[in-house]
Amino acid sequence: MEKRIIPISLPHTGEEEWLATKESIMSGWLTAGPKVREFEQIFAKRHGVKHAMAVTSATTALHLALVALGVKEGDEVIVPAFTWISTANVVLYCGANVVFVDVDRTTFNLDVNDLKSKITPKTKAIIPVHLFGLCADMDAIKKVAGNIPLVEDGACAAGAGYKGNAAGSLGTLGCFSFHPRKSVTTGEGGMVTTNDDALAEHISNLRNHGASISEEQRHHGAKPYILPDFNMLGYNYRMTDLQASVGIVQLKKLDSFIDERETWAKFYDEQLKEINWLRTPLVGTDYKHGWQSYVVYIDESKSPISRNEIMEKLQQMGVSTRPGTHAPHMLHYYAEKYNIKPDDFPGARDCNNYSMSIPLFNKMTEEDYHYVVHCLKSIK
């Protein structure tokens, strides 16, 4: 079989997105304006929530969510020990302390059995992560959390679902990413969702320097000499109409993107099941996977070579791979700050060391998928 070069991911963008951007450029409205508002409305409707607020990234979305909940110095926020570092960083931005909880090796998501022991009177919020597009077990988490606010880190989970409800509608607040490795992209960008009117208003103001009115409101209808009042410390976390114009086009393709990815995820499931050292993703019947990534788990007790050696071999054959993500407690900053050892969170440690993301994106061809399978099966 002829060698191919297959990246880990490529955004599915083209002429429609280019024309949408051109429309915004020609309109003269480049900052947060009517396209942002339209993008928010479409996103909110798709995810079954009253409010969606576009921001600059999932990181700023998470930060705003915690600020709006009043997280401050001395508080604690619970974060899975296997997630992108932003999930933990935003807690420190608020002056609070990160409390890590272990993860389930089979789902890569928060281990509910480890959650109860981590809750204290200082726990201000819990951030369940819907990793790789698979929602966390939110009912089980809610049962343990009680009245503690849940902030969904849905960075990977646009379009995903749990028990018939969309990601972003399952907790107090939801946060999403539109980075190019996500199912839909705006280049960089994020979204905060909620059904709470007061939180929505607070976040909408916070993202715009703390202003009492939006840029669009200020330029349309307000008296020319009136500037907004500022009654809180805010941030400049606004999405632009340029980004939103791309997001509108992308979001209309979201369900077809996920359907296509799910078809090829099932192909991988079937083709790779005979490899006894590789575990394919497990998806329960109550879950609608968003398939941001297809992440397998390598059993090194059965594999002919280590996970890292497998990744190097695949790279030599032209197939890009990545670890699923990292375990923040094993990264130098957090290990030193909290004096944590890798073995303190064995599930996250193993996911860090043995997970492997293989190519799954909407620009892949049938031949690409067959080639990835061929390369994996050739490892002896």
C-alpha cells in the first residue's frame, strides 16, 4: 500500500467560509456585532439553552464562568487530572486552588468514585470535562455534587449529548472551543452557555470590559454622547464578527460533520477490534459522542512495543498521532505547586502515558482511513 501523509487533524473550511468573512469585511463591522449575535442565537438553539455568549476561546469562557460564579482567593475548584491545562489554569486566574480528581481509564472522564472525597466546605465549583466529545456522567456527578455549581468544559463537545440533552445544557454553565482541531472552528474562539438569566447578563458584561451595554447597542440607538457605565472589573474577551461569520457557516454543518465522523469511528471500531493491545473508545447508550477526536488506549502488557514507539512508527509511515491530552498534575508547574506525584492520580497517569489519538476529521478520504488501519495492523 502506497505511503500517505495524514495529519492528526485539518479544519473543514472552504469558499463558504471565505465568502462569509468577505461579507463581514465589506460591511465595515469587524468587532462584536450582528454576526456574533446571530452565531450566539444559532448555537443556543442547537444546544437547547436560553443563552450563548461568544468569547475569544474556551479558556476565556471557563475563566468568565468562574468569575461569574464568584470564585475567589481561598476557594477550591475540582478539576479532572486528565485534561488540557486550561481547565486548571482558569482556577488560578481567579486566585482559587485547583483540587484534582482522578479519571476513569475507560471513558477518560472524571471518576465519580473519587469525587466525593475531594469535596470540602471550600468547594466553589466542579468542572466536569466532556473529553474528546464524550460527555461526563452528569447525573452521577450531580448526585455527589448536590448544590455545587457544575461548569461543563465542553471544549471538545459541540453537538455532543447525554440522555437526550445537549452538552452545554447539562450544568450551571457550559464552555466550548472553536479551535481548528475542534469539530467546528472560528480559528480561535469560544462560547459560554447557560439557562440562568442573571449569570448570562453578568458574563455578557464581563466579556466587554464590564460595560453595561454591548458594542452593538452603543453604536445603534444610544445617544452619541453616552458611554457605557462600568460597575465591575471586566475583560476584553469579545469574539469578532469576522470569526462569527465563519462560525455561522460552520455551525450549520456541525451535525453532518459529526455524522460523518461517527461513521468512520464505527469503521475504526470494527477494523481495530482484532488488535488485542489496543482499546477503542467506549460509548454508552445514553451518550451522543461529538467525535472531536478518536482516542485509543494502548495496553503495553500486550503490545509488541511501547505506546511512544508505536507513535514513532506510525509517524514514519505518514500517520500523525498525539497523546489524547496530558495530565496537568504531571506537568512541572502543577507538580511543583501542589507537591503532587504521578501516582497520586493513577487513572490520569495511565491515560497520560497510554492514550493515543489517531486521525479523524472531515477532510479525510476513505483511502486515508484504510491506510491508518493498515498501518496499525502492521505493527508487530
